[in-house]
Amino acid sequence: MPDALADAISSGRPFALIARGADSVELLTGDVVDVDLLADIPLTDATGTPREVLALVPYRQIVERGFVCHDDAVPLRCLVVSEHRALPRAAVIAELPTSPVPLRDAGFDISDDEYAEIVRTVIADEIGRGEGANFVIRRDYTASVDTDALTAGLTWFRALLEHERGAYWTFLVWTPGHLTVGASPEAHVSAQGGVVTMNPISGTFRHPAGGATAASLTEFLSSTKETEELFMVVDEELKMMSAVCSDGGRITGPHLKEMSRLTHTEYMLRGHSRMDPRDILRETMFAPTVTGSPMQNACTVIQRHEKTPRGYYSGVAALFTPSMSSGSGGESTHDLDAPILIRTAYLVDGRLRVPVGATLVRHSDPEGEVGETHGKAAGVLGAIGAIPRDEAAERAALDEDAPTVPRASLADDPEIARLLAARNERLAPFWVNPQHAPETAPTPDSASTASRGTAVVVDAEDRFTTMLAHQLRHLGFDTTIVPWSEASPAALDAADVVVAGPGPGDPRDGESPRIARMREVVSARREAARPLLAVCLSHQILADTLGVELVALDSPHQGLQKQVDVFGREASIGFYNTFTARVAPGTAVITDARDGAVTEVAADPASGDVYALRGPGFASIQGHLESILSRDGLETLDRLVTHALSPVGAAVTG
């Protein structure tokens, strides 16, 4: 065994092992410090000298964003690194223990039937009532372990190095009273040299016996449910990117993430930021792939339907490494590399816990989601050798002519590559193309680099507002975001245009302070004849003030792309709504009985579902123009804002 690793194991001191490349394993040793807040992560010593820190960030840290959770007091644990060495991967594998680690009393903490019923309840009572587009509800596979904890962990770590493929990090963290070992497929967020990267992964294909083939993967890639699931998490992470990156973030992909028992689809998002990496981490807590969207309400739904705290599951392991900035003065900064804590086993006081979750969307099949949790648990348990491995699949993953060489990726298959590339045909060019390249960026009718005034976006607890604000800035507006609870009349009165934003919930709910405040914002702006754009929830509220009926859809439109007529122009728009304003089919205008003002209506010709409204000094839209699903979003946003800013009473043109 390499001397440094042997010394770390025998010393009894905290250490971590991280495999991020094919040839080496990084060994980090140091002292543990538990802190309360992300801002307290000790990136410098008492003299101000930068130092490296590996932080285990628990799910409970979500309270820093003002969101709710079951609080289990799991610490924000920091390994302050005193030594960081790279060891040969082969040498580490050769010397780690191999004896099987028996499990006792193994099984899920809640039954399959109970989990399936939770899925049904979430679909009906949460997604079906407009509380969000998707939610991740977990269950835990647990077992008793009699083997010494560190020996068990090192055995599992070796097994992961040998048998798991496609992991972003394979890791072991040993600290007082706690062992963490896993193979996370997903980088949540990284920041290096001012470039921020996020890696949304969603859609889960469970490999059949003997491994995945191009034929078996084709059906998965053609699934509407799996495709929409990925698009929704990309939208959610773009909200985060728009909050931390000056250029909002650009999408590349999609790609396949192939692992031993599962294959996922993924995108990469990249943008530029000068924020402190701890602030970047705070603004991106936590990945929608393990929580849901919109994020704040997802946390509430998790608290409602998960009966126990999450611990570190869905948090991150965050490695902060000192690096010299290229900025003026050469000031010290830290790079950040933070995978999500999933596909991870935890061993505390002889009890193994492997938390796994399924993403629940409107198309979810309860039994299918039960199967997904089994597949994810098996992916971890099989990789660490706790359950039998699919040896046929492992053999299939190797090149027949060179048994030690992994076979070619399924993504190289022409049909698979075509199916992946076809997904981008549905997406908004604004988020796919470089936003600062005039020859490729979309050119809306009125876009201008000159200032077009000030815009205030009122956030109703859906951070789609960060994407809206980014697009408004792109259109030339000096834009700020204010939470609904802080949207003072003075701040709104000073804005050239107010954008009343989207949010979860029933727009008819008279008991919700948030919806009541959004109603006040919409009504006051309209009554004052001041420019207003209302989006999604606020569009529904505006319609209600005009006397238009609000109804629940028979099937929620969560992550649904539709081709609709918006005042004479066809537009491909993404929808995230459970409720809709509805008029009689064929209605083109409605007249306010109080003052005779005329409002134009863009609605579905068959159902009467209202897609957009515009009247004197205001406009509204049911869809999310900022979504990646809105191919014509930027142009439509520009048209509607331009109308709202037109002199009251001016003639309306397309």
C-alpha cells in the first residue's frame, strides 16, 4: 500500500480519497472543523493565507436560502487540508481490502406500496394543484454492518474504483464518527478561472440483464417523460446560472452518462462569474435533479412527504482549492468543484444508509418510479459488492478484442447520436447559441444595446424570474428582481415597466399572502395605467381581475412545449401551468364594464384557454418565454414589453 495512504489509515485522523481521473487517486489529510454557514467555510487561516478545504454540505443547509427542511443537525463538515497528494490508482486498488462486507436486516425503510402511494399523492395533490413541475422524493435502503467501519468503507471504495464507470467523483471521506463513500455521476457546480459550470443530469435508463444496447436505449431516448424531465431540470439550473453568471449561461449537449447499471442524459451549462465560490454554492443550493422545481416549493413538498431528514443526501461535497486569479493584482481566489451527494453510502454507528430518489412528473407511473429507486439503489449496492453484480453487463461493457478496454460509448451509435441531437431542435436558440455573438444570437424586433429604461421583476417564489431578468437586460432594460414580500409601492412606481412573475399555487387561493400581494401588484399597476407585463401565475391573476374564469386543467401543462398564436404570430412556447384562464371559444376581445377598455385575447380556438392578453398599458402571457422550451420566447417577450410600454390608447400592431 502506498506509504502515505497506509499512514493516513493507521493514524486515525480524518482523510479523504477522491478519484477524478483515470490514473490517480487524490489523498487529502487534515483536521475537521464544523461550521454553521457556508460563509464560515475557512478558506483562509488566521494570517489570511488561502488554504484548501473539502466541505460536506448537508441538505439542511437549504435554510440559508430561506427554504424549509426537516432539521437533523447534521454538520456542515470541513476537512481543512494540510496535505494533498496524488497516488497511483492501480497501486491504491491493489492494496485496499477485498473481503465481502456482510449486510444484515437489509431493505428499504418504506415499502414499495407505500412509496407508490406517495408518488400518486404527489402527482395528484402537488403537481395537480399547481405546486410545481417536478419533485424528487427519496427513500432509504438500510442495513446493519458488523465490519469495522473504515475497513468496510475502504472495501467499498475499492469496489467502486474497479466496477463503477462514468462517475464524476468516486470518493471516500472518513471523519470522526462518520463514513461517506460513493460514486457521484453528477457535478453540481464548478467554478474555475471565472467560468462556472453546472451539469444537469436527468432521465434514468435501467440497463436490462446483460447490459445496455443501442436498441434498448432507443426506446428510452424516445420517451416523452424522460425528455421533458431533462428539459425541466435544465430550466431549473438555468435559473441558478442566471443568478450567478453575468452572461446567463449557455447550454451544450445533450450527452449520455453511462454507468454500470444505469444510463442518464445530461447537458452542460457554462457562464462567467466573479462571485465568491461560497456565494455561488449558496445561490445554487441544491440541484433540481434531487429536489424539484420550482426550488422553494420543492423544499416544502419534500418536507411534507418525506418523513425523515435527508442528512447529506442531495447536498454536495465541495472542494475549494486555492488558485491565483488572472485579474488585476493577482489576488488569491479559490476554484470550486462540487459533485452532488447521490449514489452514496453512509455508515454511522454500524448502520448503512443508501438514500435514493425518483423525479416525479405529471407522466410518472408509480410502479415505474418504485422500480427507479430499486435501480438506483442496486447501482450503488452492486458497485460496492453488497449485492451480486451483473457480470454479463460488466463483460459487455468491455471491448471483445481488448478485454481490458471499455467498449465504445453507445453515444457513438449513429441512431443514438441522431436522437440526442434532435432534442436541441426544440430548444430556444437564446440559451443554446453564444449570447454575445451577433451573427448567431436571436435578433428580436426591438432589441437594442441602448437603454430602454428600468424594469422591476417581482418574484412570486419561482426563480424563472432570474432568467426573465437576464433576457430583459439583453433587450436593453436596467433590471432588478424583488421578492413579492419586499415589493414596495415606491419601488414599483419608480419602474418604467413592472414584470409580475410566475409562481406556484392556485391563483384563486384567497388565503395565500403571496397570491394576495401579487394581486395587489397587478391591480395597482393596471389601475394606474403604468406599463405591466404579467407572466404565468400573474397572467392568471390579471385575467381574473378582468373577469375571466380561472379553472384547473384536466392534465397539468408542466414542461409542455406548444405552438400557439400570440396575436397573429405563431410561437413555440414552453408552459408550466396547472391552472388556466378560459374564455368562450372564439373570443377575441373582452370589454371592461367599468371603463369600456378593450383587452385583446389570444386563446386556443377549441378550448378557449387563454395564452396571452394585451390592453392599454399591459400585456400578459401564460407560457414561460424565458424557458429553454420557448424557441420564440425572446422575440415574443420583446413584442409584449414593447406593447406595454406603448402610449396608452395607441393602436396595437402585431
